[in-house]
Amino acid sequence: MRSVFRVFVLTTLVILVSACASTQQEEVLPEEAYYQQARDAMNSGNFNEAERNLDFLETYYPFGRYAEQAQLDLIYARYQNLDLEGARAAADRFLRLNPQSSHADYALYLRGLASYNLDIGLASRFFPIDTSARDPGEQRQAFRDFSTLLNRYPDSEYAADARQRMIAIRNRMANLELEAARYYIKREAYLAANNRARYIFENYSSTPAAEDALIIMVETYRFLGMDDASNDAIQLLAINYPDSDAFDANMKFQPHVLERQNRSLLNVVTFGLFGNE
């Protein structure tokens, strides 16, 4: 047994020494070699290899001639690898180390794109996901990133796309509030539905959801016995959306959103899951 134990110890030591020797013998390439390999990998779509070389470049040459460009490329490589959190972290690092860089707008743009896609992620590429019914979450951060980009660099080549994405984010957040209002209507929680609709009209009046919000306001106000407020909402609807389907040929409002249901107590307390009969 002792001889077996000695052989085991000796073998282990040989393996450890060999590993240390191989680590010590690892060749460090010139700065330009790492950069060129990273660029070649990105051009061929191999972003894992690109990221590996960019990491080597930052490790061995943190203040080299390619340092700034490597930090910028790392944001893009991580974004393409769907490492969206990593892309945001790399963008933050770039902006912190290079606040006066002529490429700061690009870093902000990529940071916004990462946040914009973070809520949906990889699953949306394979499954149909209704983004209007999802909590926008990180998209609020994307909105702030794009807004910062427009404020600081209004003439940036990325400004137009950032502006369009901000519109899409606002539409999505308004639709989320609209989904909540409709949910409350189904539960006959008309005051809560009215609050959601008013929030849409007050905060997202330029979105397509504003028309439906006004219709909900008209009907919920009327149901709650607030006829003056309901009439005011009708006037706003007529001014802003004179072609709305809510009006007949004589511009008379036609209620169609609220329909009181004869719901049993069981149906109410189970949020509509049981007691429909």
C-alpha cells in the first residue's frame, strides 16, 4: 500500500509540475497580432474567438495603441454573442475610461441596444412573444440611454435609429398600461381601469394607445356616475380622433367597451377562473 501511495503522490507531482511549466511557457503574442486576430474573427462572424483575443489584448496591453478600439470592439462582440449584460458592462467601462472619445456615441448606442433587447432575449428568436404584454423593465434604461445619446450627440449617425427606438419603447409601455386597463375591465374594477387609462393619456398621449385610453375613460367615467368627466373625455376624443370607430355617422359616442356581466361570487373571487355557468 505504501508503494502504491508513493506512486500516486509522484504522479500527481509530475502532473502539477507539467501544468505549471506549460502555463509558464504560454506565448504572449504582439499587440498587433491579438488585434488582427480579433478583427479577422469578427469579420468572419466568429465573435467568441474575437472576444477571446480582445480579452487577451486588454490583459497584456491595457494601455497599448489598440486599447480604445479593443474596448469598443468588445462591446460589439459581446452584443453579437447575446451577452447583453456583458455588452452593457463593457460599454460602461469604455465610457468611464474614454469620456471624450469620438466614439462615445457608438458606445451609448450599443448600450441602449443591449438594454432594448434584454427583456426579450434569445427566446424571441424561436417563439412568438407579444412584447406589448410584457413588462418593459430594462427598456426604460434603454430609453434613458437613447435619450442621453440624442442630448449629447444630436448629429450622431445613430441618432435617427435611437429616436425611432424611443418611440417604439413609449408605444410598448403605453400598450402595457392598456393591457392592464383591459384586465381591470374584465374584473369589473372600473376605477382601476380608469386610472390606468388616464395615466396613458397623460403620459403617452402621442402613442396609438391614447385613443383606446380615451374610450375607456369615457365609459368608465360614465359607469362610475361621473357624467361631466365622461363628456369631457368624449370632447377630447372627438378633437383628437374625429374618425374614431367609437363615433357613429352623426358623431355620437357608441359605448362598446363595458358590458356588465352577471358574475357569480365564485367567479369574482377566483378572477374568472370558475363559476362561469
